[in-house]
Amino acid sequence: MSDKYVINTMIYHINNTTSTNDEARGENYQHMDVIWSEHQTSGRGQRGHSWHSVEGENLTFSVVLHPTFLPIVEQFLLSEVVALALVDAMAEYGIECRIKWTNDIYAEDSKLVGVLIEHSLSGDTLARTIVGIGLNVNQREFPADLPNPTSMALRCGREFDREEVLRGFMLNLQQWYDILASGDKQLVEHAYISRMYHLGEEHSYMLPSGEVIRARIRGVKPSGELRLEHADGTVSEYAFKEIEFVLPHKQAAKKE
Ligand code: BTN
């Protein structure tokens, strides 16, 4: 991405809140405003999980967007835009990442960033979207019960200026958002698919019944469903709650 791109984003840096996604609901916040809190009493993750982050070490923030041009059925494009901006922002620090569907950001087999996106709708289009991001920056020790966390500091062996990381991400977000707003959906979709974690590789996935299947990612539908090819060559599509990655460390634990 061009470094000539300049944005004027407002960053509201606060000490404490329940969740920045709650705080960002405030009507006073505008498109592309950022609410960054050092501490969250009820930081939320995906699938009903909470989000762990040590105060003063990471980035836990939400971005307010007004994507009124985007039909509800195409809302997954916003997840793609956010994931792409995170991958590009990390690449600027030499951290190569992949996108674990739907929008976890992984460095090798460890989770570096979690994203929780919440939409409000108006008629057939989106009205306001809150993009909540937990980016592990300088934290080096994590609770043992977290499956596979990592941080920028663990990847690179040095500390980072968190505001600089945040501004770098916002620049990338603005650029990918502009591509989407200009109507180039295919560019966004292709870029997202090409950066997917385990794209085309045989891997284990768990169904809600607990059954584990082996399959290969063949892409993502514009509406967000994961396309998986089974061993017999058939392809099925799965919505978010219909399939889960079996992470490498869980597979290893099973074999023991
Ligand atoms: C995930 O489970 O991977 C998503 C984690 C999202 C965490 C971020 S931290 C900032 C924002 N506020 C929240 O309560 N959650 C998101």
C-alpha cells in the first residue's frame, strides 16, 4: 500500500470500559473513529468467549464504520477488508500472517489478532458497523488455558509503539475500505482468499456433532460461507457456527 495515503482518524484513548464495542455504540462517534481502551471489564470474543489482554501491553479497540453502501447480504466483505488491513499492517513489521476464516489473524499456527464485528442495519443495507479488534502487541506471557496465543513482541523479540501500530492499521483499513466502497469487490474477495490459513491444504475440521472431518479449503462464498472439498471431491459450504478448525495443538494432544 502507498505510504502517501494520509487519514485523519480520531483516536479516543480511554482507561477503562466494559467493552470498546459497547463504548463505540455511542452516537457521538463518527465514521472511522477509534475507541481504544487500556482495560475492558467484559471484553468479548467470538463464539461467546471473553477476550484476555493485559492492561497497558496490547491494543484493544473498536473502529466505527458507516458502510451504508453495502447490502446486508454482502456484509462479509467488511470482515474481509478488516482482515486484509490487519495482514498488511503486520507485514509492514515483517510479520507474515494468514487469515483463519472468518477473521482471526494467525502468525504460523498462533493467534495474533482476534476480531469481533457487530452490525446494525437499515433496510437492505448496513447502517453502522463496529469492528472490535484485540491485537497482542507487547504481551509475552499468556494464561495457560488460551489455546495458541502469540504477540508481535513474541514474533519479533522486541517491543512496539502501540499507537504507531494502531495508526498503521488504520491507514491500511482506510485503503481497503476505499477499494470496497469504490465497488471493487472482486479484488477484496480474491485478496482475502489468497491469504487464507490452510488454503488448499488437507486439514481437520469439527462439525457441531463433534465429528471431525478431513477437508481442503477451496474458498469463501461472497456471503461468507466456507467452501470445503472433502476427500471424495464433493464440496460443501459451511456457515460460521457449522464448522470449526481443529487446531494443530489439539490434534497433537489427541494423539498422545
Ligand atoms: C475473538 O474471539 O477472536 C474476537 C476477539 C475480539 C476482542 C476485541 S478487544 C476490543 C473489542 N472489544 C471487545 O469486547 N472485543 C473486541
